[in-house]
Amino acid sequence: MRLKVEGLEAGYGKAQVLFGVDLEVGEGEMVALLGANGAGKTTTLRALSGLVRPWRGQLLLDGLDLRPLSPARRARLGLGHVPEGRQLFPLMTVEENLRLGAAFLAPGREKEGLERAYALFPRLGERWGQLAGTLSGGEQQMLAIARALMGFPRILLVDEPSLGLSPRLAEEVLLALVQVAREGTGVLLVEQNVALSLEVAGRAYVLEGGRVVLEGPAPLLREDPRVREAYLSL
Ligand code: ATP
């Protein structure tokens, strides 16, 4: 397994949010982390990228313990994070935003990264000189993902990419992530859109109150009565 989380406990101040989360993401796998508001999905991603300090548990990337490492070091080792809210630089162009994502790379790889970004999201190629702040919501989400990919991550953590997007654009963005996984990057996708996530992911975990309450192959979870009732309103 490329990414392995074992017994992760974390919280803010004295408030515990995660109570022993176990999950894994393999090479080229697309895995969804699902659950209601406040279940602890974002906190799990933040613990992985180093923005929240775990209280207990193991975080391993290709067997390497991530806990002592700074967020920058984790990024350099191949952990990409597309945070909630995208966090682009609105007064910089599409291409300038992308180049920032390549800050840690050897110069030769920047060109390769740009080509890959524009192949994955042709709309970004058409708008390479446009200010990021003037892109549509869907295009900004594409740019946030493309920027994280500029570091050629082994694992990409993506927080709520479909938030605020039309169903058609949400699907377009998630299908691009499927492509990213096919090319070998493990994708851990946090989503509130359970129906769409279970169509595109290979496996999924359902978090409730900071605990994994269900997990398995996406097609099986789609048929699970608990998932259908609680998350698919069927
Ligand atoms: P959402 O989809 O709403 O982001 P989530 O499953 O990602 O939900 P988290 O964002 O991980 O949930 O939040 C889990 C719990 O931690 C919530 O009760 C939230 O209020 C709390 N929390 C999140 N961030 C902080 C913070 N910076 N300080 C204090 N509490 C926080």
C-alpha cells in the first residue's frame, strides 16, 4: 500500500474528532472518504498533509513514517493536497499558479508537468494567460487539482472538489481524477456527493463521528441498505 493510516486519532484543543481511523490507498487507486458534515473527513486529510498533529496512530507513505515530517517535506516526498476552498492566487495567471506547484521540481520536469496539466484539462490550456480569479468555479477547481499534480505526487488528497459545481462540471472534475489514478497516482477523494463518488471510486470508506463505520468496493457500498438510506436517500 502506498498510503496507510492506522488508528489515527486527532482533534482540536481538547475536542477529539478522529477516534482511530484506519484506511489505505494503493498505487493507481481511487478511494473515496465519505460522510456527513463534521464526520472528520477534512481533519483526516489535514493530519495526512501535516496541518493537524495526530494524537495517536500511524501515517505511512510507502512505509515511511510521515509524522515527524513538516508539511513541505511531505509534499516533496509525494503527498499532494488540494485543500477545501482551492486557495489559488487570484491575481496570478493560470500558468503562474501551475508553476508555483512545481517549485520543488527539477526545472526540466516543469514543462512535462504543464503538458500533463493541459492534456488533463484542455480548458486550462485555452486559458493559460487568464487571471485565476476570473475563472469559473469549475475551472478554478481544475486549476487547484492541476497545480497539486505539478509536484508529480504519489498520492493526491482532494477535499470536496465538487462543492459548488454544477452536476455536469462535478462529473467532469471527478472523471479527471479517475484519469489521474489510471496514470498511477493514488487518489484519496473526500466528498459529500456520495452518489457520484461511488460511481467513480474503486473503494470507499464511510466516516461517522470520527470512526470508519463502513468500507468496501464502491459497487458493494452502492447496494448497501445503510448507505442507500443514509447517503443516497433511496
Ligand atoms: P465538512 O464536510 O463539514 O468539512 P468533515 O467531515 O470534513 O466535514 P471536519 O472538517 O474534519 O469534518 O470537522 C470535524 C469536526 O472538527 C467538526 O465538529 C468541526 O467543527 C471540528 N473542527 C474542524 N476544524 C476545526 C478547528 N480548526 N478548530 C476546532 N474545531 C474544528
